[in-house]
Amino acid sequence: MKEDAEDKKYDKLLKELNYYKQTYEELELIMDATFDQITITDGKGVLLKVSNNCKEIFGVSENEMLGKTVYSLSKKGVFSPSITAEVLKRKDKTTIIQETASGKRLLVTGAPVLNDQGEITKVVNISKDITEFERVKKQLEETEYLLEWYRDEIKRNEVKDKDIVVGNSNIMKSILELIDHICNMDTTVILLGETGVGKSFIAKTIHKMGKMRTQPFVQINCGAIPENLIESELFGYVEGAFTGAVKKGKKGLLEAAGKGTIFLDEIGELPVQMQVKLLHVLQERQAYRIGGTEPFDIKARIISATNKDLKELIKEGKFREDLYYRLNIVPIYIPALRERREDIPIFLNYFLAKFNQKYNLSKQISLNAYKTLSAYNWPGNIRELENTVERLVVTSNKGVIEESHISETIANLPKFVYDIDESMSLKMATEEFEKQILLKSMEKYKTTRKVAEVLKIDQSTVVKKMKKLRLEDSNDDVLHGF
């Protein structure tokens, strides 16, 4: 029995080692295949990995750089200034112009990879040779996109099951700053936004960041409790209050929350007669059990949430105006996922790691699949994204989830991708149109030479664009999918 347990433990460890080895080899292959110079350091500026073209770029070999600090290499004149030193100093993504010992001028963008404590564990840098300066602007755009890809890949391989995953967009950073400011204040908060944007998640975040984190978090879905039961569920009752009441009575959810947090989800569904009693709770911070004569104190923070327009409900007579103003002390609007697309890769990585662990798999998502998922409108927001990732992980029969798997999973994806609507920028629409022309041309004419002839462009231009799409065939005339 003990030997079997040891064998299982060994097999699990071996599987993990093989997974990380495969991940490292894939990352190394990507680094060596790209035209850009990529360097990775640890949180102290020690070089861990450089691309194999470092001799040409920096004038020194890979062995002369690995294991050395960026400070010593900069002092020797291998490069100046050091992008890693700037990132460690600013603790944020940075772009500079760098000169190297080989006489190259580089446009370098560096970004930190942070752990759960906000400490820098790695710095990823991508450098483009801009000795030929006329293409600097376009190179910067491509560099930043690739940088985000590499940083997300590293973060995905390090990600663990966290309690708080909110996002990295400016608007979500602002929301987190507000939460950090109010989390220890006993003030009423209302969360607004579409279904699936993560309102309950934000409510739990407020709870976990505040001093009440060790106290109960009581979530009440106002639309899920039958109208004839909601009063007893919220306020509780005393012995003999009504037929069927349990002996000695029962605490309600408001009382059970203690000094923790009461989260009233779907507050717009609360019956009007209960709105009067909730208003009393907010004003007096006291309530009565059904049939009781002695009030109990409400010590918990109250957070509410809705996906409805409460002002419209007020006009329709379905929501009390005085209750609205009592709830609306600190309103926080949670934007839809399509309004903060830069957060999509973060959630993709989180859910991918979550379901890989759940199903004991090691699926990955290709770069093109990332682009497709980031371009989708996500009408169901984070909830839809989570369900989609789980479905992709479970149903895809390959180790890498490609665009084709996504189109099979999301029924209306082709319409969104091929049509232009108000959610698509001109750049996004142009790139998508160009991509479809190239794909259809390659499907029809088979070779880049013929495609170039038909489209009246240079063959080298076709090859370069197809490389960007990560397509390739066995004759090296078309580039395979990544």
C-alpha cells in the first residue's frame, strides 16, 4: 500500500517535470524562431535566457551573458542603458532606445512578471533592431503585442488557483483602487453591470480585502427566493410565529452575517413590501424577527448588486426611490468584458489553468486562438468565458486549442469575426479582412508565389504576412500554425 502511494507520488512528480520541460522547450523554440531578440531575467536582473542571435545583436556570445547581471553587462558596455534595470526601478512596462557593443540601435520594451505579493519574479524584454529607423512605429506595435503574449505565457505557467482575479485594464485598476480605499469603511456599496461581469466576485473581493475578511460572507439572491419565504429567510422568526415554524425559532440571514458582509444580489428583484423593511434596516441598523418584539442589531456591511436600471424601475413604480438613494452611497460600475478586452487573456490563463488542473490535462491556447477569443464580444461576459474555456479544454482532442476549435464551440463566432460592427476598431477590421483574403487565397492557389501574383504584391510580403498568421506547409512555401 505504501509502495503504491510512493509510486503514484513519483508518477505525478514525473508528469509535472515532463510538463514543465515541454513548456520550456516550446518557449525556447519560440524565442529562437522569432526575428526579435528576447531576454528573460530573474527579479534581481540576472540573465536566465537569451535568443540565439545575441552575438549578432550584442556582440558577445550567449555563454558570456547567461548568469551575469544586467548591471555588470551594462557597465562593460554590452548594452546601454539597461531595460531590465529600468523595469525593476519603475516596476512597470517600459520602452527605451538601447545601443549595443555591436553598434546596433535597439527599440526595447520590457515588462515585469509579478507574483501574488506584487513582487517582480521575472522581467521579459523584446528588442527590435531599429538601425533602419523608418519602420520604428510599426515595430513598436508588434513588439508590444508579442510582449503581452510572452508575459501571459510565462504567467500562465506560473498561475495558481487564486481567490482574487480581477483584471489589469485601467478601469479595473481604478475599481481596485476604490475598493482598497473603502474596504474598511462601513459604507453601503452597490455594484452595477451586465449579467456575468463578476459582481458577486467584486463583492467577495471587497469582503476579503477588508477587516471583516474573517467574518461571514452571506450572499442572498433576491430573485431566487420565493416571495412568500423571503421575509423569513432575511429576518428569521421566533418560536410559534407561524404554522410550521421550527421550535426555538430561527436566525435570518441578516442576523447570521454578524459583523461580516451581506451581499444582496439582484436587488432589483426584491418585492416592494420588502423594500420598505430593507430601508428600515439601512436607516436604523436594526431589524425584528417575524413575531418578535425585541430588535437585533445589523452589524454587517451591506453590498447590493443589480443588472437592471433602477431609475427606470423607479419610474415604473417597481423600486422605491428612497431605498435607491440609501443603496447608492458608493456605486461601482463593472464594465462588460468587451469594454476591457485587455483583461480577456488574464481570465483565459486563469480558467485554462483551473480546468487543466481539474481534468488533469495540460492544454494550451495558440496565439491566433487568443486573438480570436479576445476579439469576441462575450455577451455572457466572464461567466460565458469560463464556460467556453472549460468546454474547449474538455472537447478539444489536441494539446493546443486552435481557432478551428473555437469556431466549433461558439456558434455565432464567424459572424462576429467576418462582419464589421461598432465593437471593432478600424485596425482590427482591416487586419481581419486582410487575414481572410490571405487564407482564402492560399486555400485556392496553394502557393505564396501564385497568391502574390494574383494579389499583385511581392512574394516576400505574402510570406511575411503568412508567418504572422503562423501558417506553414511541408514544402516551406506556407507557414504552419503555431
